[in-house]
Amino acid sequence: MIKTKGSIESEISKAITQWEKDFLGRGSISVKTDILRDMIIIYLHGILTPAEYNVCETREGMLSIKKTRNELVESGVADLKEIILTITGEEVKSFHTDLSSRTGERLIVFKLFNNLEKKL
């Protein structure tokens, strides 16, 4: 069976949510994945805990939470790249992520070697 773009995006969202639960101990409230040219863009909402929101009220706290959360995700990047390879058959060229301490949203961008969207 040939996978559709939508089914691959959904599969990635589910896999990322499971990875968050297994690796970080909890998942985000919602995950949306989009395949665009040679990129996979993942939007995660509701990743911060209530305590982290409190800490983020100061600049130092916000920088500390961003740094810690980014280090946690970066430490699992090999697993994340493997998830993408397994689902799409494409290798990841580079990985980018950032977190908004105000909204509790994270963006993850996987840049691939090939144009996955064109293949679909």
C-alpha cells in the first residue's frame, strides 16, 4: 500500500508523541506535522508543565527552561532521526528546534537530503 502525505504526517505525529512520553516522561497536548519540500515541520503545543510556566515568569527562569528543554530534546536527536528514517525512508540532513516559553509551543524542523513532498 502506498502511503499518502497525510498518513505519513499523522504517523510522524503519533511517533513523536510516543517518543516524548517514553523519553521525556510526558507528551504534548497536540502535535501537527507538515511535509513541505525537503522539510518535515512539527508543531507541538502544551509541552510545558504548570511549574515551568511559573519559572518562565522571569527572564533567567525562561532562559533556564528553554536551555534545559532544548538540551533534553537534543540528547534524543538520534532517536528522532531514526523515527523519521523509519517512517519516510529519508535520512535527516539537519535538525532544528525552538521553544516558546510564553505559549508552551515547540517547533521541530527536520531538513532531509531529498524532496519528500515531490516523491509523494
